[in-house]
Amino acid sequence: MDETEIKVVESMTKEEDTIEVAKNTEEGYKITKEALIKIIEEVTEIKLDKIKGNTKSKKISDIRKLYIKNFKKYITIPKKEIADLLEIGNSTVTNVLSGRYTENDFINRLNREIDKNVKL
């Protein structure tokens, strides 16, 4: 083979490797609901039972947003099931997922910790 043919073969191999990595990354996000709940509880140091229902506490509200966003990010779960699990309204779940509420440093920091633990 001449030099041009070798470069074409090398580029094809690189593309296949990239596709394989992408597939592995998607499969790496498979996690059970129970495992995700445990990770979030460990990171936030607050049990799921304490954030159920409506509250005026900003911290509890932010942690609830973490649950909603991470459930949609890492597992396949309907919005209704998330609402039932957290004992909140469907509209709250929809509003959080649509980006109606702004994220703050607290949420961003905890999200990074959760991402690290899920990817392990």
C-alpha cells in the first residue's frame, strides 16, 4: 500500500474506535433507581424520606431538583413516577426538567459529585 491508502485505513479505524467509545459511554450510564437514590443520599447526606412533599426550605427544594434531573439523566423513568416517588406534583417535575428553575452553585457542586459516583 502506498502512503495515501494507509492514511485512509487509519482514519477509518479511528472513526470505528470513536463510535465504540460512544456506545460504551451510553451503556455506562445504566444504573438502577435504587443505586442512584443511594448515591444521591450519600452525596447530599439527606435521606429521600426527608425531601418528600412540598417544603419552603431552599436546601430541600434544591436536593429535590437534583433527584428529578438525575433520574431523567441516568435512568428511564416517567415523570409521573418521579412525582409519585418524591410526593410532589407532576407540574413541578415538568418545570424542573424544562429549566424553569435556575441552578445555583450548590446544585452544580452536588451534580458534579453525583456524576463522578455514577461513572465509577
